[in-house]
Amino acid sequence: MTDERRRRLLLYTFLYLVALVLALIVYDVDTVGVRHEEIGLSTVNVWFRNLFDYSEETGYFETLYYLSKVLMYVSFAPCALWTVLYVKEHIRERSLSGVGVDKNLMSTFWLYLITAFICFIFWLAPVNHSPVLMEGQSEPSVSFPAISVVIYIIAWMSTIFQIKDYLDEKKTLRRIITVASCVIMGVGIIASLLSGVYWLTDVGGGILLGGTLVLLATFFYDF
């Protein structure tokens, strides 16, 4: 993909994300949450949720929820790996400025930091809340964007980028890891979508945010 096409795709993805956030704040807002919270785009969110027969006791599919949770924890592993390798590069080069440090590892590390910061901002200024109460909660958690979806995309796309360096000559192994990364990412997103702990627009927001950040990061990688 050319730089121009990536710029255009990044722009469109970002604009769709902004449009979704604005729509959730101002359009079709109704008190339909588990504690009568105001939910934007309530008609489409309620319509999608009503397609499924969730557990009467919990309000969601426990199996899919726990699957999405396990996959989210698994997704922290590559994030930890690339972060440790980045720190080791700094120690080896004895450089706090980043001089001599692998550019791709640095780009991945900053991708993680920016992702964490933006997710924290959404937590401070919630857009939507979960349609269910999780065990031990008295209030529904902030659900936009779906954090698990963002983590799947960031963790496994950064892994796909990184292995191009580390497994440059091992093409078969690289293909296997790439396919495995895509499978985990896809299964995780679908499990999060169908589990019932998020609204439809929460998952859509997670995909758009993750996609925006990954596309932005590609301009700082050496491919």
C-alpha cells in the first residue's frame, strides 16, 4: 500500500471515529442502560442486543465473555515482549534519547503508550456504559471504546509488524505467526461483539480507534 493510500485510509478511519463519538453524544440518546444511563445511538444498539437471547441471570453470554477475557490477557504477552526488548535496547545502547535504538521497537512502544493514554481519556470522559453489571459492580463500567477490541488490534498488528524484522528469513514461521495473530484478533473481536458486555457501537469504536492508531504507527515503522 502506498503512503498516499495509507494517509487517505488513516484520515477516513479517524473521521469515522470522530463522527461515531459525536453521534453517540448527541443523536438518538435514550435511557436504556442497566441503570438507566443515557446511551447514544440507542435504537441500533438496542436492536442489535435484542437479536440474542442472553442469560437471564447475568445478561450476557458467560462463555464468550470469558473467552474474550482470556484472549485479552493472552494479547498482553506480545505487548510485554516488545516492551522488554525495547527497554533492553535502551540499556544496551545506554541511551535515554533513543539514539541507536531499533526504530520499530520504539514505534511499537510509543504506540502502546499513546493507546493507553487515549483509553484513559475515554475512561475519564465516558461516552457509553456497559449494558450489563459485572459481578461485584454496583455501577456499569465505561464501555466505549471496547478496550478488549483495542488491545487485540494493537497487540497483534504490532506483532505482525515486528516479526518482519525478527523473522525476515524465516518466511514460513512468519506466515504462521501472522495467521495466528489474525485469528486471535478476529476471534477476540467477534467474542467481544457477541458476548453482550458491550454495545454494538462500543465494538465499532474499538475497531476504529485501534485501526486509526495502527495506521498512524505505520508511518514510523521501517518495512
